[in-house]
Amino acid sequence: MKKTLLFLLILAAGLAMSFSLENTGGGYKIGDTAQDFNLKNVKGKNVSLSGIKNAKGYIVVFTCNQCPYAKAYEQRIIELHKQYAPLGFSVVAINSNDKEVVPGDSYENMKKLAKQKKYPFPYLYDETQEVAKAFGATRTPHVYVLDKDRVVRYIGAIDDNSEDPSMVKEKYVGGAVDALLKGQDVPVKETKAIGCGIKWKKS
């Protein structure tokens, strides 16, 4: 009896810790309308969703420089933009990590990485972390697919294999965008984002 009670207490503590790590105060749910934002890109210019011309939607990706998962998905994020930007769905990448916690995720290092990798999409710095909190992003990468009215239509992972692109069986973001381009309902609306936790500012 005592062992069972101890196990339940440990399980409850673990669940509480997991919740506290994942929950950053809510964020957008499927069907919510995302507010526009205005963030500095790596070229020093401010970028907003409303400023992207001829947009049929947006692929908003919270990512960073240093996380191994973000690095693993780097090329796939580039490919998403190259495939879908001409069709009206641009990738908008956002780094919300606190540079004091991870110096490698500083704005200066963002500029270096974007130049090195020749990012074809805007890479924005969410220095105050307000945009990540508004969206409810917790991971890098964490993706939100929005339609042209900025209604959230998909939240979660890019695909079903973070380790090996050749082993991907389901492309969640691609499937969501393809459906929206056809005027169809998104088949998979939400998945668990797999990645490093966003590094929040110390209170």
C-alpha cells in the first residue's frame, strides 16, 4: 500500500513538472486568430505578417540557432519555404530564446547563421518573448500554420521523424498547407512539437 501511494505521488509530481514546463500561459488554439506582430529581422528591418505581399497563409516556425532539433530541421524549413512561398505560404522563422541563457542564440549569431545557411525566409528576433508567449510556443521547432486571415489551422511538429528526413512518413505542415491551398479541411490539426524547450528569461 505504501509503495503504491509513493508511486502515485511520484507520478503526480512528474505530471505537474511536465505541465509547468509545457504551459506558458495558454496561447493560441486551433481556430483562434493570431495577432499580427512586428519583429526585427537579421537585416535590421521590422517584419510583420500583414506586410507579406500576396499571402495566402503563413508558416510560423519558432526555432533557434543552437538546439539540435532546430539544426536537424534547418534544411527542411528551408525546403518548406522554397516549396510553398511561391504558392503564397511563406515561412516566418522566429527566435525567442533568451541570449543570457544561451549566448549562441543572440541576435548577432542569428545574423551569422542566416548568412551562412542562406535563409530564404525572414528570421526574426523575439527579444521580449512576447510573441512566443502569445502563440503559446514551448519548443524549437514549434510550428503554427495560419490561413490568410491569420486563423490558426495547425499547431505542432513539422513531420513525424526528427532524426532522419528519409524516414518521414507523414509531413504534417506540408499536409496542412496542401489542404488549405485546395480549400479543404486540414487533416491533422495538432501534433506534439518535438524539440528543445524555449529558454525563457529568468524572472
